[in-house]
Amino acid sequence: MRQQLLAFGEDIFAKMKPQDPFSWSNTPREASVRATCEGLGFARQGGMTPTPDILCIGAVLWDIIGRAPVAMPFGADVPGRISRLPGGVAMNIAMTLRRFGLRPALLSAIGRDAEGQELLTACTGMGLITDFIHRSDDLPTDRYLAIEGAEGMVAAVADARALEAAGARILAPLADGRLGSAARPWAGMIAVDGNLTAMMLADMAGSPLFAAADLRVAPASPGKADRLVPLLAHPGATLYVNLQEAGILCGRVFDGAEAAVEGLLAQGAARALVTDGPRPCAMGARGQGVISATPPAVRVRRFTGAGDTFMAAHIVAERHGADARAALDAALRAAADYISGEIP
């Protein structure tokens, strides 16, 4: 029966071509079709697009990671392995959410070059919703290059020119009716990463488009953590940062995750989670105190993407109704599994 309804809906959508592609007629028949399709989890977007469970806004690019099993001082030239995989903070979060059964939609910028088409194909192949991605005509698809040694990240360079140049154009679906508007803003979860420009993040903090959202915010790196300062005041924002990033946001050095969470709450954050490598992690919310937990001890095999996995797993646990401690434990287990797992 479901398949018959979907086929019927597709047929009606194909025949309905109003001047405004996002408008609907109000005939009883079309209203009935709209209600049926929305009930089945579909939204109007140039055809039949699954309604997202969460939006992931930020970097979708190629990760190029060089790994070696030895410590690497400055200038080291050692044998190792180099991988090229879909990545970026928003992408990493979306991939993990999808593995846990959610339907994330990506809001980002991808070039129209061969690498961009390959990346888009990889995204759709994983079941990610790509209909809302902005395609850049004049810039190459973004890339991230990192070197990891036995003791962690040695160095990294993020080339996010396409994302930065696209600017607010990647947010168009939240304003033009496809995913929301100023009058009816998106009211679900949105994962936001710090690869967006400082101006964009500041505008988002006060924009009516994000007024009703449950924002989950992650800096792309310590070097970009200060871009998130305006989002500290958003009443629906949860910050996911490491100890160094928390210190940057608060302008001080903390000796542990619990103190860092307390500092972020004192700075105006509604809720925050702070990680500190293998040492205790903490989370807290305004008026609800702070809790902590220690990550499982594992053999670390990779680093890039661990924080994104932690954030995504925490989101999933909360969506499934886990309480604060259970959600924190689930996120720590997922991150431990990731850093100790097989390297692609």
C-alpha cells in the first residue's frame, strides 16, 4: 500500500508545475496528496525528497589524511599510508548520523568539477540528502589535508574556499520555503560547524531562520573556535568543544573539562560538552549542574573525525530518549570505537 501511495504521489507531483516551484494549489485533491506524502516523510523539493531528521551545515569536502605509526618531528619524512575519503565536519557528522539510522540533509557548497561530482555521488550513495547543496561554478571542491603520527595530529590545512565564497547562499533552503522561512523557521535539530565564516555564524546567532532550532555547534578546529562566540547567546545552542577550544571561547586556561563547562555556562552558553582526550569529559546545562565521565581506554589508531563522531553519537542518543549520563556514555563509547577502529 505504501508503495502505491508513493507512486501516486510521484505522479501527482510530476503533473503539478506551478510558476513558483515551491507553491501548492489548495484543491481538495492536492491538499490530500500533500498531507499523505508529508505523513510518509516526504517534502516538496523539485520532486520527492525525504524530509530530513536533522540538517548538517558546513564543510563537505575531501579528506586527504597521511598517517604514520611513528612520532614525527618537524621536517620528518617517513613511510605511512595516505587515504582520500569524504570528510569535513558537517559531512563526518552526517555520515555518523546516517549509520545510526537518521536521515541528515547537507547544506554546504560543492564545486561542479570532477571531484565535486564524485563527492556528491559518494554522499547520495551513503543515503545522505544532497538536494539542498549549493554548487559552485567557479571554485574547486574543498579539500582538507592532515598528517597524523603516533602521538596525534602533526599538522593540517583546510582549503574551504568554495564554502566560504558561497556564504549565506548555502542557507537559502531555510529561507525560501523548502526547509523553512522567517515566518515558519526550521524547528528541528541543526548541526553547525565552525568552517562557516565568522560573519555567517554571527548572523545566524540572531537570525529568525534559526530562532526555533535546536542548534548543535562544533568548531572545525581550535584556530576557528573564536568564530563561535556569538552563538554562546543562542538559547537553543549546545556547544561541543575540546578543552583548548573552551579556553579560547572563554579567554582563559582550564585545568579540566568540568571547569571548562562551568566557564562556558558562565559565559552565557545554554549547554556545553567538553572533551579532553583520554581524560574525563564533562557536560552541563544552565541551572542543571555538570556531570563527567571518563572515556574508555583504547589503542588509538586515528584522530581526524573523532570529535564529529562523539557529537553525532550524542545527538542520536538524545533523540532516542537517553538521559544526560547515558547520552554522554554513548558518545564516549562511539568515539572510542572510531579512534580504535580499522583505518579505511
